[in-house]
Amino acid sequence: MIEFSDVSKSFGPSKIAVDHLSLTVNDGEIFGFLGPNGAGKTTSIKMMTGILKPDSGRIKINGIDIAENPIEAKKQFGYVPDSPDQFLRLKGIEYLDFMADMYDVPLELREERIKKFSDEFEMSTALGNTIQSYSHGMRQKIVIIGALLHDPAVWILDEPLTGLDPKSAYTLKQRMRQHADAHKTVFFSTHVLEVVENLCDHVAIIDHGHILFAGSLEELKEQHKGDESLEKIFLEMTDHE
Ligand SMILES: Nc1ncnc2c1ncn2[C@@H]1O[C@H](COP(=O)(O)OP(=O)(O)OP(=O)(O)O)[C@@H](O)[C@H]1O
Ligand SMILES: [Mg+2]
């Protein structure tokens, strides 16, 4: 479970990136976070993961306040950032070992999970190469595998499907579904509305740091006369012209 209570964040005196945001992401659901470029999604996610400090408000992960108890809160989640271009000089396997060390994953368990995820995402033969040599999609996949190694209850994914080939995207979406069905938490941002329509139970739409809508997809469609596509609803809600 993820709880945002009245969270705000500005960059400098004039740029309000996130404005009094309150949001609850329940266990057992896939929650899609939508909004135009610059809406405040990544800023919200970085506050959720303790990378950025909110100016005001509180964020709890599984009931643990990220500001008050950051280490315990961070053990609850796995995080995939919006850019996978990190630790480029490490080999894939070195990166995964590093992540497993950080999260105290026992040796046997990490070997089993690295094998399983690397096979699933077709990364097994690339693990001996440096991340520098990976394509964008391969970098994305090594970060995803690293984030899942400690079997976190809460998944926080910032545009996780960007750059994934169809098979890897399918694998990740299936895993997200299984995780939510096991009564755990999946929160992700995306621009791909088809994915949202097919995968999400709940959505929030953010624009200029404000939540325009938060609720189930059915509620959203009901509010918009029931028969329109999510694309049309989204474009209408975020149109400022
Ligand atoms: N470090 C920063 N310094 C100054 N302004 C920032 C910083 N990070 C984000 N912003 C601003 O905050 C706003 C929200 O940015 P954010 O990255 O959260 O958007 P986003 O919804 O993730 O967009 P995208 O869909 O393009 O990823 C934007 O106007 C952006 O310019
Ligand atoms: Mg972003």
C-alpha cells in the first residue's frame, strides 16, 4: 500500500511540480499513473522512493513513513527509475549481485531468482557484458530484474515498458498482474493508454501537479458517458487550449 497525504514539491520559487497531492494505492491492484510530459509523475515517484524530499506532506509505504524511517520503508519496494542508464561500467551480473547485496538476498535465493528472471527477460547470455554495451531495452530489463530480486511487496515503476520488445513487455505485464493478484501493490507511470486500458484496475491522472482524477477505470468511463475511449477522455481532460 502507498499513501500520499497532501504532498507538495516546488523547484525554485515559481515551479510547483506537485501541488497538494493525496492518493492511496491499495494492495491487490495495478495502479496506472497518467499525465502529460512535465505533469509531475516522476517528481511524485521520486518523493515516494525517498530520492526527493517533499516540501510538505507525508508519504507512507506499507504504513511506514519514508521520511521518518527511510531504510525500513525502502525495504518494502522495488523501484524502476525512468532512465536505466546507470552503473554502466558494471557487468549485468555484477549489478544484480550488487542489488542483491544491498537488499540482503541470500546466495541461493539470488541465484535462483537471477536465473529465473534472466531467462524470462532473455538476458541470460548478456549478463557477462557491461551495461554500457547494452541496448536501451536491455538496460531497462537489467534494472527491472535488479528491482525484483528482493521480492518486494510494492512495485514502483516509472515508465517501465519504454523500450521493451513485445515479448519482454508481455512478460512484465503478466508479472505485474500476478503480483497484484497475490494481493500486493503495483504502481506505474506510463504514456501508453492501451496498456492502461488492458492492465490497470485503478488510475490517477495528474496535470500541472494536480490530480484531475483518481479511481477505477470504470468510474472514469462512467464520468465520461461510458462509451468514449481512454485516449479521448485523457486528451479532453488535459487539454488547455
Ligand atoms: N530537478 C528539477 N529542477 C527544476 N525543475 C524540475 C526538476 N525536476 C522536474 N522539474 C519540473 O517539474 C515538473 C514535473 O516534472 P516531472 O519530471 O515530474 O514530469 P513527468 O510527469 O514525469 O513528465 P514525463 O512524462 O515527461 O516524464 C516539470 O515542469 C519539470 O520541468
Ligand atoms: Mg517522468
